[in-house]
Amino acid sequence: MKNGMNDVPEIEPTPGDAPLVALFRHNLWANLTLLDACAALDEAGLATAAVGTYGAIYDSLRHIVGAEQGYLIHLTGRQPERRVSREERPALAELRALARQSGAELIAVAAAATPADVATLRWDDRRWPYPFGLILNQVINHATEHRAQVMTSLTQLGIEPPDLSGWAYADPYIAPLPE
């Protein structure tokens, strides 16, 4: 496996993937790549927050993982075995494991989603029917926004953040056409 993530077979682009599945494979890869890039930070580094971002690097990473678990609850109706909360502070290795699990589940949901699929969002005592496609859109938008914020905070520390672009993700898997 390329990209140094041989423990995550779900992330490798597969010929014939539906575009939505490819998008969620990239999302999982980007989350894990960013978590790996932050693994070497000490507590002060993890507490760094740039102006205009969600908050500290650690809090943003935990927020990405917790939100993806929440989106899965809306999409599947199932609680995860282990749900990360705002009040706790699991190690980055545990956040990575939870990100891997929720990312793989989101890939499966994306693969099975149809235009007719509707979830029921619950907030307080209210409920709304919500098309899967709109929730899946929010998953990608939300994670991308907060990853960018973490990368801004990394630059404030003088650390070059990883390239999380779709090109960086796909390039190791794409062979050039013969001349």
C-alpha cells in the first residue's frame, strides 16, 4: 500500500469506484494524514489555535471525529461502539482509530446511498427528514473546513502542513499513460 497507510486498505482508490465513494476515500485519507502529521506535537503544539479557526489543534481534530460519528448516527440510526465526547481528551492514536472506523463506515454509506435515501435528523425534541446527499455533502464540507483550520494553526507553529489535496491523494495510485 502506498502513502504510508498500509493499515488502512479502505483509502486506496479502486477502479470503478462511484465518484461519491472516491470522495469519501479521500476524506478518510485526509483525516488520517492530518492526525498523523499532528502526532508529533507536544501539548503546547496541540493547544495552538490561529485566529479565525475553530480552536486548538487538538480540539479541532476531536471535533472532526466526533462530528463524523454524529453524521453516521443520522445516516444509519446506530450509535458507535465508542463515541468521543467534547468533555474527554483521548490520545491522538485513539482519535485516529475512531476516525478510521467512522471513515470506513461513511465509505460504506456513500457506496449504498441512493437519491431516494432520507435520514431523520433529531435535535432536542424536533425531527426533520433530510436527504442523505445533503448530509454527505455536509460531512465533506465540515471536515475540509476544519482540516484547513488545523493546517493554518500548524503554519503558525512553523510546521509545513501535509498536502491534503485530491492530487496528493491520487498521484501515488495513478500510472501515466504509455507514450
